[in-house]
Amino acid sequence: MANIQQGKLKVCLGYAAGVGKTFQMLADAQAAVQRGADLVVAYLEPHARADTISQAQGLEVIPRREIEYRGQTFYDMDTDAVLKRRPGIALVDELAHTNVPGSDRAKRWEDIAVLQDAGIEVWTTMNLQHIESLNDQIWQITGIQVRETVPDGIIRQAAEIVTVDVTPEALLNRIKRGAIYKPEAVEKALVGFFKGSNLAALRELALRQAAHEVDQRQTAYDETSESVAIADQQAERILIHITANPSTAMLIRRGHRVADYLHAECVALFVHETPGFSDLPPEERQVVEKHLRFARSLQIETQVLGGKDVAETVVEYARRNRITQIFVAHSKSGFSERLLRKNHAENIVRLAQDLQVIVVADRNRNPSV
């Protein structure tokens, strides 16, 4: 069987619900059909918005799949039907969606990957707050922890990202006149996520994200051996210190984000003081394994080492591997721990005088992966 070329991914990205992502995707779809593209709507969530529904008129729609769960009927994308139809382009709304339990895959982005593997180009939509590495920044801006996230790697492999933008004032006007939510939900939205200050900060973050994506795609590398050697000597290398501390999830996101902006290599390192990793207390081992899996989901290399002195092992590894920045989580310690020098963050700072150590505070948050 001949190799199938991977289908491309196009993402319409917005900073909040109602900016017009789905409308823009449908407008692009109508134009593509006029040019002769073989295109279907694999999943559309118009949210009863008249302009969105109108924009979808005339497009071929793949019927949704019915799924029974706890006595209720849900409707979701029928991935198998899309594969059977095998269009050139499939529109799949809401990339960050979590599928109904009992579905073949847990997340919609996993269904989209299946379509791409079959050679189908996919156009999709999502909001900025669902990008995994931005999770902590979104929480700091809005006070809301977003549970549905998409790995950064999914966005990074997109062939095209369309930033759909409106001013916060225009978006607030849409909400107030009932174009986004039902009248009974408008007031709650305006005093919650959709406060003017939130929208302004989210829009700024979205524009920075868009600029970053452009920069990533325009970065050119000289393939000559001399320039590669020079670049290798000057390259930033980031190490994230993994512990069982709940704030480690936040630390991973922060380190990954900085590495992404610096085009830096990134590794997450856990050091255990016990004779073997399996000798850790079960609860601690489960938390550490969870953090390591999370790091790998962000395409961060992970390492597990043994060492009686955690800080010394971390710093030795950093020097041996030419790490330029070490990210550690700020941890509170009592008098006895300080006396015994058990505060790993403080010890790493003390030992790594020749390296840049970034101590990241959790801002009284109890983050989770």
C-alpha cells in the first residue's frame, strides 16, 4: 500500500468565545468550495447563532454519531463516517473538546490526528485558553482554571494558524445584545470571564502568541556544519527540576514556555534519594510519574537519576549537559529542614553559581496536571 501523505491542519484561533472563529472557518470553507475543493462539515457547533448557521448553508454535512451515556443521548463527530467519505478537507469545530466516555478516543484532537493520518486536511477552531502551556497564565488573568487543554505540539504542527480578532469593546457589545449567550446568561458572563480587563489581557496574550507562531515559522537555520557548531555552542538549554510538589505542573508549563520562545532544548529531571525509583513511597511515585508523563506530553525529554544529594546531582547533570537555565519551584521549609539543608531549591541556587537558576513561585495556587 502506498504511503499516505499526512493531512494538513489549519487552526482558527481566538482569545474568547464569540470572536468569530467558527464563522471565519465557514467563510473560508465556502470560498474553498467555490474553488472546487472537496470539503465536508465533520462537526459543527453553531451555538444557535443565526449568522453562523447561515454561513454553513450549502456545505455537505456528515451526520453526527449518537452515543448513549448514563441514560442520556449525546451527539459527537462520527470519525469513521468521515474516514469512509474521505474528503479532501474536513471542518471539525472545537479542537479542545472532550469526547463522551465510551468514545473510541478521549479527545477531539486525537480524532483529528486519525483524520490527518488518513491524508485528510482538517480545519478546526479553538480559544487561546486551551493551549496547555498557557494554563497558568490564563488562571492568573481570569482566576479560572481551564480543564480542557490541547498539547502545544498539536498547535505547533499546524500548517496554518488564523488569528480571529475583534476588539474587547466589540465582543462585549455582541454579548450584551445576546448574540453570544442567551439573555439569562449574559449578566453572569459580564461579571465573570468576560470582564473588560480579562478580555484586554487575553487579547494581548493572543496577539503575542500569534507573533510567536509567525516567528517560529520564519526561523531559518543555516545547515552548514560551521554554523551548526556555533549555534550548538550558543544554544540555550533548559532543565526543569521535577519533584512531587503539586506546583511542579506549573513549573513544567513555565519552563516549556520559555524554552519555546528561546528555541531552546528542554529536559525535565527527577532525582531520587532512595536506592531505586521504585522504592519511593507509592503516593509520591505516582505523583512524580504523573509529572513526568505531563512533561512528555509537551514533548519535553525526561530523565530519572539517583543521587544521595539531590541538589548536587541536579547541578552536576546541568554542567555535564551544558544547561544554561535551571527551573526550580519555590518550596517553603521549616527550621529543621533548613538546618539539614533539605530545601532543594535553595541548595541548587547555592551550588549553581555559574548557572542561571529561576525559582518560580506558585502564587498560593495548588495547580494540577
